[in-house]
Amino acid sequence: MSTPKPKEVLVLDGVGKVYPGAVPTRALEGISCRVSAGEFMAIVGASGSGKTTLLNLLGLLDSPTEGRVWLDGLEVTALTSDEAAHLRRDRMGFIFQFHYLLPEFSALENVLMPCRLAGGGREEEQEAWVRSLFERVGLTSKIDRRPNQLSGGEQQRVAILRAVANNPLVILADEPTGNLDSRNAAEVFGLLREITRESPRTVIMVTHDRELAAKTDRVMTLRDGRVESDTAAG
Ligand SMILES: Nc1ncnc2c1ncn2[C@@H]1O[C@H](COP(=O)(O)OP(=O)(O)OP(=O)(O)O)[C@@H](O)[C@H]1O
Ligand SMILES: [Mg+2]
């Protein structure tokens, strides 16, 4: 049995997922892995190999049909869905391929949203910190724009700020650069790398881009719902 060791942020033991339906689909089988604090990991694999399914399990957006999952030493497969939702809100940051910024809110409000939902810290302090993040990525002049008044690359940078603003333990990204050209993709990836290096956070990123994957610490390759390889990158 593989219970978590200190510093292991995510631990999966024999995790599997079958989607129910007229013809049930097995998406994952026998996945075991340990992700340490501060690790930047890429998940690669062919379309349909189970990458998004795995990311959803790691992000507590879905639960496995077999196996156990621990987040920061806590067994999440033993939690109720309400408890998992709280944990997800407090500890996880998400970046999706299509950024899902809220169209009726400004860039600034979009980034502040998770901080406000989580409560806790003081609002002025959070806003000052978020404004400094915008400064860092060169978007200060566009802070009051709505998402549809920003380019795709700018929207994706805002989405990254939103994912890190709440200081999550784990950042999960599904093809964060998938709809960007190579220059913007490199810039957005660089930003994610830089921000998470400064104050170490665990990042798990699904990508089709082998070049970007090679710039992470570790690459897990899925094939037909199983781990084909899991190696240090570089
Ligand atoms: N909600 C669902 N219901 C039924 N089957 C699903 C569901 N979501 C995914 N699947 C199936 O599970 C398998 C893995 O899908 P998943 O989305 O995890 O793949 P992926 O590796 O992310 O692919 P892509 O690179 O195309 O995004 C596929 O066979 C897919 O058809
Ligand atoms: Mg996918």
C-alpha cells in the first residue's frame, strides 16, 4: 500500500475510471503515481489516451471508479462531494485550453474572483497583489477590459493569473497553450514556469507539445488509459 510521504502533494494508488453508459468506456486503468511539492509535470499522450480524465481526477473534479487519491496527505476518495468541492476551491487552480474567463467581468475582476470566493485574506491586500501580477505580465493597461476586448494570448495570460492568484497548492492545466501560436505558447508557458518557480507550487500540465513537455521536470505518457512511461524530463 502506498500512503503519502511528507512533501507528496498528490498520490494515486491503482486509480481507474470507467465512464458509465450504454457501452461503458474504460478511460483509465491502474494509475499509480506520486507528485511532490514544487514539481512541474507534463502529461502527454495521444487523443483519447485519458489525459483530461486523469487531470479531472487529480483536480477533484471527478472521482475514480477504482483506487485511491490523496491530496496533501488527505485521502480525497474518502470525502463527500461537498468536502471535495471546498478542498478544490481552496487548494487548486485550473487553467483550461479555452480559458473560460467570465465575459461580463473585467480582466481584474476575473482574476480576483477566486480570492473573493475563498474569502480569508483582506481584500485590499489581495487586490494589490493581483495588480502586481498584471504589472508583471505587461497587462496593467488592459486591466479593466472585458475578455472579448483582449487577444487570445492576453486572455490566456489572464487565465494563468486567475489560477495562481489564490495561491493554490496545485495548478492543473489542460492544454493551456493549445489554441495559441508558437510564440504566444512559449510566452504563456514561460509565465507559468516563472510564477510557479518564484513561490513553488505543483503544476500538472496536459500538452500535445513535446517541446514544452521537455521543459518541465517530469513527463508522464499515457497510452490507452495506462501509464506508458513516467520519466524525468530535460
Ligand atoms: N464523459 C465521458 N463519457 C464517456 N466517455 C468519455 C467521457 N469523457 C471521455 N471519455 C472517453 O474516455 C477516453 C479518454 O478521454 P480523455 O478526454 O481523457 O482523453 P484525452 O487524452 O484528454 O484526449 P484529447 O487529447 O483528445 O483531449 C476516451 O475514449 C473518451 O472517449
Ligand atoms: Mg483532453
